Amino acid sequence: MRLTAHDLACLRGGRQVFAGVSFALAGGDIMLVTGPNGAGKSSLLRIVAGLLRPASGRLLLEGGTKDASIAEQAHYVGHQDALKPTLSVAENLAFWTTFLGGGGEVMSALAVFDLAPLARLPAAYLSAGQRRRLSLARLAAIKRPIWLLDEPMSALDQASQARLVELMRRHRDRGGLAIVAAHGPIGLAPAHELRLGPT
Amino acid sequence: MNAFWALLIRDMRIALRAGGGALIGAVFFLIVVVTVPFAVGPDLKLLGRIGPAVLWLGALLASLLALDRLFAADHEDGSLDILMTGELPLELTILAKAVAHWLTTGVPLLFVAPLLGLMLDIDPAAMGPLLAALSVGTPALTFIGLVGAALSVSLRRGGLLLAVIVLPLTIPILVFGVSASDLASAARAGFGPAFTILCALSLASLVLGPFAAAAALRHGLD
């Protein structure tokens, strides 16, 4: 599979955030997106996820499932954790697993981020790092070939960071694509690096 | 279709648990209807005459109350983004949320209404038509409000905008709902015509609401 972006531009509130962004990723590639605050890292990920319209440019996915949009084949993990405080940890993940249609095993996905002991706890009582881990557990529970991760390391402790790196490595070895926005190293050597904003 | 049921069940669970919206609507309905006899005075004849209208007003305001959280809550915690990357068409995603909203805010009203009808001295013979009209009309209130909720999702303080957009559109529901529930006017024109028009309005909003709301959400991508 091959994901190409051609000359993407992004406007937010009438202000140009970036323009002329092009990249081409093949299966097994991880792209690191860096840049100062406000350079448009999150906006780029949201454009790829279909949550924001680019001002100009094109996105093209070759291969992958027929008749499914890029968004339907992508995991988007943004700054917000998309959790409901009144539902338990297991219920939150079980809902997304059914809704996104991966049919994966919830408890084993929770175990990937060491959340199994908290399965019955309402999500309201989780710490920021635990919320992030539960949000990332979607990656393990549901198989989708494109991962769009917006600063996934934030709020994670070292053990969890290592678990995420291991998960990304397995995803890459299976031929998956990932675009990761981050300020620091992500523990894996990225195949591409895209620097946004003034250099 | 699994995704549809999963979303429906999730939304109902959230609404029914502590802090959910289900009880707020029913309690608000109760407050509106119970305070009217105190404001109007103990004139049973008058209460009996305005009773159906009071119940309808209460139902309208109670369903509006929880509506502005319908998409806003999912928007704030990022769930809406993930919902939009699902394989379920956005229209069906919205339909599931709307059905869950009606089941948790509209249906409780139907159970409380007969009790409140006693309090307002509504003729027992009128309770049947009133309940029939309410059970047909409250889904329409939800599905019309849906469009406003979707439009206001990306705006701050969308609640006010929601009321301004939605209230005028609900007036026909109110007019035909009350005239189908009211024995005096039903004696003049018959229960049939008003109730049939109410059914038509309800079915139209059921079909158009999810599409209009999906268009509004897509347009507001941001």
C-alpha cells in the first residue's frame, strides 16, 4: 500500500499554517512530523484522517481495502482521549472495538498497556497517563493499516513508552504505515522525517 | 450494523448512569408541569382546558434541554473524531445517537405524563389521544433538534443558537400535537386529521433530520 500527499496546504482562521507539503509513504514506513508549536503538525494529521479539509492539494491511497476511505482505514489518536468518564475502562475499549469493527479481543488489548487490573474502574478515575494508555489500546485492539499519532508519548511513563515503541515496531513489521507527530525521538528510526514551519 | 447497536447502547448507558441526561429531562418536565397549577390557581376547569398544552410545552422544553449535549459532549472529548473515522455512514451514526436520545429522554416523559395529567385534571378520556400524540410527536422533537445540535457543535455557547434555530421548526409539532390531544378541538375537527399530520411531520423529520445533521457536521469539519 502507498499513501501519497501532493502539495497539501492548510488554512486555519484565514491564516496559512503550511503549504506545499508532499510525501510518499509505502507499507512499513514510519514518518516523523516535527516542528515548533503551531507549525501545523496536528492539522496535517487531521487532514490525513479526513477530519479537516485541506485548502489545496491531494491525498491518495493506493492498495488497501477497496471502497474504503483513508479515514476508514486509519487510527487517529489525537490530543483528546475519546473516553467516557462514566463507562468503565473495559466498556470504553469494547465500544470502540465494536464500533470500529476490528473484532479484536478487548482484555488482551488492555494487557498490552498493562490496564487489565483496571478493567472495571470507571474511566473518570484514571490519571492522564492511564487515559492516554487506554486511548492507545485502540491500536492494539483493532487492526487498521494506517496509524496517525499526535504526540503519543505525552504523559506516558517510561515503561508505557517502551510498550508503545514495541507496538509500533510490530505494526511496521506487518507492513503498516504510521505518521507520528512528536517533539522528541520516538524510539524507532523513522523512514521519513517531515519538518513543518520555519527552519 | 453491530456498530449501530454498539453506539446506541453506549449512549443509553451514559445517559442512564449517574450524571447522565436522562433524569434531567424527566425532572425538568415534572417541574414545569407541577408549577403551572400553582401559577394558574386552583381553577380545575381552566387547568383541564390548558392541561394538554402544558404537557406539550413541558415535553418540548425538556427535550431541548438535553439536546445541546448530544454532539457537544462527543466533540469536547474527541469521541466525535473517532466516530467519524468509523465505517458506519455518518447518517446512521447520527441516527443511533438520536434514537438513544429519544429512548432516554422522550420515553420517560410518556410514562410520567398520565400521572401529571391527573394533576392537571385532564379528562381521563383525553389521556389516550394525548399519549398517542406525545409518543408520535416526541421523536419529531428529537430529530428536528438534531439538526440544531449538529449546527451548533463547533460553536461555543451553541445552546442559545440551538434554541433559536430549533424552536421555530418545532411550532408545527406543537400546534398539531396539542390539537390532537385536546378533546374540545378534537370534537370540532376530529382526532384524525391533526394526528395524521403529526405522524407525517414526525416521519419527515425522521428521514430528513439525520441527513441534514450529517451535512452540518461535515460542513463544520474543523
